[in-house]
Amino acid sequence: MQEIAELSYALDTFYFLMTGALVMWMAAGFTMLESGLVRAKNTAEILTKNVGLYSIACIMYMICGYGIMYGDGNGVLPGVSMLGKADNGVADVLAGGDDAPYYSNLSDFFFQVVFVATAMSIVSGAVAERMKLWSFFAFAVVLTGFIYPVQGYWKWGGGWLDSLGFLDFAGSGIVHLCGGAGRRAAARPAQGQVRARRPGQRHSRLQPAAGHPGHLHPVARLVRLQRRLGA
């Protein structure tokens, strides 16, 4: 029985890591897609932004996000714990029973953090060429460290949505709705800048920005399809 428990623990942990790696490929797809939709002079900033948001998401989720999302709370307001939680001990794994852990907590952290970065990547596409780089990074700190963990706690952390029987299919509510609301909030101020009238202009006009050839679009789509294997 001990060998079976060890094998099951190893396979479940490997499954978390493998599917998380597949989801992580979505960052490459987003980066190539955004690079093909903006002007050539802004490609370097798009690449920097996508690498930076992943770094910020990992750091913020490690410091406080994971502890907020899976910490103690009253169902609406989560508790706050720093640096997440320690990994499982060997004795706890081999003890068996319904309460015995069956995967590594660190593999679960990796699996969750790629979805945090995915939510922020949704915002990235909406504000391409519309937001300053450091303003975007500041928004990424808030969303990945506090906003996403709180609404994630409401369902996956055992909060009030979970108690009502709310079902989240493939992250449609936790990941994509959070990212969609974030992109709406971030793009709204930028919309006013785009529509700003020039002096003496009677009506505001939107000037379409001509992107450079999107030769990476097929590859970006392929990467996003590969990502769905881990979703």
C-alpha cells in the first residue's frame, strides 16, 4: 500500500506540473498575437510587458496571493497569510485516509500561478499601445496579488460562492471574468485618450493603427490550442 500511495502522489503531482506547463504556453501565444497586432516600433515593449507580468504574477502570488486564496476567512473576506504554505510531509502522505494529501502543495502553487498570469495577460492585450509600461506593471501588482486571489477564494478557497453551489467551468468565472473585468477597467481611461479631440476639431475621429504583418498569428493560434490540453 505504501508503494501505491507513493506512486499515486507522484503521478498527481506530475499531472499538476505538466498541465501547468501547457497552460504556461499561453503566454507565448499571447505575446506573438499582441506583437502582430501592434506597430513594429512597439514590439519590444510588448515582449517586455508579457515577460514582466509573468514575473510580477509569480512574485505577488508567492508573497501573498496564494495565502489569501487558500487561507482562512469568513466566506466573504479571506484571511491574509504570507508566503503561502509549506509542502506536505512524508508522514502525512503515507498516513492514508480521506484527509491525506495526494499531491504536492508546491505543484498546486505552480498550477494556480499560471492562471493568475493568464488573467493578467487578458488585460495586456486590451491595453496594448494604450498604457504606459510602469502603469501596467503597477496594475499587475494589484490584480495578481489581491484582486484575483480574493475572488478566487470565493470559489476555490471555500468562500460564499462555493457554499452556494457555484460551478466554475474551465476558469470561465474565476480566470476569464476577472481578466475581462480588469481589461475593461484598464482600457476605459485609455479610451478617452484615443478619442481626445484635437484643438479646433469639431468631432472626434478614431485613426486606425496599422499593425505590421501578422506572420506569427498562425503560430500564436497553435500555441493557444496546445494550451487547451492543460485547461
